[in-house]
Amino acid sequence: MILAALVFALGILTTSVIKTAALTAAKPSAKATPTPVVQKPAPVDYFLAYPGVLPDHMLYPLKMIRDRVWLWLTVDPLKKGQTLLLLADKRLGAGKALIEGGKVDLGISTLTKGEKYLEQAMAQATLAKSNGRDADALLKTLGQATLKHKEVLLEVREKVGEPQKLVIDSLLR
């Protein structure tokens, strides 16, 4: 019985040594010439809000009226900046969806409006900070959002024609 256990243990030991040696031999040497790898920048860790109703929908004018009333009723610069950022993110998502759906001109128009909302959000955050409010969290979020907007604009830029690329290039400045 003990002899059978020793033979079994020796068999497992031999098998694991052979497998390890085979794996070590299969590894490429560190002296091999590395192949250049083009790395894409890491995606920005910022999630865009769901755009909801797109501009090509018949109920979209109601959504625009709601958004304008919402902005008109928001008087606090910090809250208005957050609201404008939300609307900018929604417009960016809607513009991307429209371009991917083949409605390039409407998508470009929507992207342009979204970037205007982003600029207004930055202005509101700056105003809140100048009024002595703690706007650091909003400014940090706006920084991440700006990077995400740039990432999406560069992604969408590859899917449009030359005239639209010029518009996107102007948005990226």
C-alpha cells in the first residue's frame, strides 16, 4: 500500500516537472526584437447620460421646451452648471446615435449644440467658484466630461465626410 502511494506521488511529481519544463521552453526569449504596438489612449472613465428622445423624433420639441424651462428655473450657478453638463452629455450621445444611424447633418448640429452646453456649464462653474461656492467637484467632473467629449468627437469624426470633419475639428479646438 505504501509502495503504491510512493509510485503515485512520484508519477505526479514527474508529470508536473515535465509540464513546467515544457511551459518554460515555450516562452519566447526576452532578447527577441519587440514588435511596435500602436496603443490607443485608454478610454476615459466617464459615462454619458442616456440621450432619450432623439432630435428626429416628433416629440423632441417638447423635450427642448422642458429643457429650456428647467434651465430657466435653475438660478443657482452650481446647479445650473450640473444641469448644463447633463444636457451636454445627452446631446453628445444623441449626436453620436444620429451619425451612426445615417443622419449625419442632424447629428453634427446636435453635437454642436451639446458642445455649446458644455461651454456654458464651464462658465457657470467658474461663476459659482468666483461667488465663493465650492465648485471643485463640478470642475473635476467637467474636466472628465471634456475628455470624454473629445474622445467621442474623435470617434465620430472617422464616420463622417470631409465637410463635417471640419465642423468637428472646430469643436475640438
